[in-house]
Amino acid sequence: MKKVQWGILSTANIAQKALIPAFLRADNAEVVGIASGSDLKKAEAIAQQFGIDRTYDSYDRLLNDPDIDAVYIPLPNHLHKKWVMEAAKKGKHILCEKPAAIHAGDVVEMREVCEAHGVLFMEAFMYYFHPQHDRVKQIVDSGEIGEVAFMRAAFSFLLTNKDNIRMDNQKGGGSIYDIGCYGIHSIRNILRSEPETVFVHGVKDPKLGVETDAVGYLTFKDGVRATFDSSFSMAHRSEYEVIGTEGRITVPRAYRPDNNGGDGLVIIEKSGVQRTETVNGDQYRNQVEHLSQAILDGKTQLDHDFENTINNMRVIDACYESIDKGQPINLT
């Protein structure tokens, strides 16, 4: 079977821990090169560990390799726009870590460059490719929990290192950019609708100016409401809940089922009776294979496309605007 030849821009931990292993599990993708902008020895060590043939001492050298079909970009948030555009200009298809950029306007510019050079781009919201979320939508569509009235989403973990890049205001730090984006994305995904208003309260680190905690309230057409919260100062949670007029669905492993062997849980409660469905999936592998297959098939459209990314980024922009102004922001 033909495989897409991938290159990795950066030696980031997420690449080592999650994505490179996912490429190794994929049937239609292969990592053939990895580049470091500052530490070639680290790139060489990772290449030896994972059996990657080529290393590069700059991102440009990797992008100039004609044998590389596509690149995965796990660089800091503020560098996504630059290197997505550079990769597109070199004709490389792109899988880019979330958030795709710092502002929606940046993503619009990125789309223009990608389309101009005929390359596919996908934001790496790996959770989206786990089948438990399709199961949730099937249950909602069946009418089992009645009409959906409310949804909540939460993602948190305890971050004790203030030197972490997530706390750098100049590099796209903040809990919403890092993990709140998942809650926002999953609310939009499950409700299959865009919010009309956003009102967010944020708690900022007094020295670094980065919001470590956020609680957001979103309204949708037909009166549906949702909340999300993100935090660097709470115990780990990775969950969402959909509440209807007749029952509710809870997904306690919403974003990181890979921490439980890929087992996602969908808990349905109605009339005091509860059942739990286990849905297994390899979300990182599924993500890699989806984009790789689209590249091999010459497709111009993805299940998770630029429009989805831009719409999610617009909500994130509104969240930060709401924090700054202390008032609701209208998105319509």
C-alpha cells in the first residue's frame, strides 16, 4: 500500500509521545524526516528511537526535501501561521496542532495560501476522530434524551511550572488556547451549531498576564445553552455532558480516551435508569489516516476542514474579547 511520506517540524513532546507513535500505527502514512530549529542532536536521537531515516538542522531544509509529501507542525502556537504558510508554499500538505493560530484572521490568511498552492490543511483536534462522539450524536438524533437544552464541557489539569510555554503570553499561552478550545470545539461539534453570544470570565496570573482559568457561557439559536471551563489549577477532568428534556448523556473521557487504552465511555441516563456504552478507538491514528487518505485520493475536502477551524477560532477570539471587556460578545 502506498504511504504518504511525512516530515515533523520540531522535536516537541506531543510529537514524541503521541503523533510519531500514531504514524507508526497508521497503514497509509510514514514519518521519513524530522527537523529541529535549534538542537540537531535531539532530532537525531528521536530519529534513532523511532526509526526515522532523515534529520534536518532547520525547518526550511525539511520543507525543501522533494520526497516529503506532508508535514506535522507541533510548534508553539505563535509560530503556526508562519510555518503553515511556508509549508504550503513548498507544496506540503499540513497537519497543524491546535489552536491553528492566535486569531481567526490568521487562519483566513493561512487558508488563502494553502488553497493557492493546492495543499490540504487540517487542525489536529485528535479527539474529533474518536468514534464515541459519533455515538453521542446518534443517541441525540434518536430522540432518546428528548430535545437538547443544555451542554457543558470541562478540561483541566494542574500546571505547577510557571516557566511552561503555556504560561507565556507572547507565545499564545492561556488555558483557553491550550484546553478550553476542546470544550468549545466539542460543544459546536455535538450541537452542530454556532453560538450566538459568548460571555467568559477569566482568572489571570498577576505576573504573567495569562489566563489560567476560564468559565464561559454560550447561547445558541432555539434557546439552547452551553458552558465550558478550562483550568491550569484544578485536578484533571476531560469531559462533557449533554442534557435533554428527557435524559442526559455524559462522556467522562471526552478528550483523552487514549489514557484508557482508547476506551471512551458514553453514559446514558433516563428515568432513573443508567447504562454505559464502551466505544473504543485510536483517535491519533484515525486523525493521521484520515488526512493521509485524503492526500492519497487527491481530495480537496476533509471531514475537519478550514471552515470548522475558522469558526472555532472566531469563538476563541470572542472569549478573549469578553474577558478583556467583561461583557457578552455577540457573534452573529
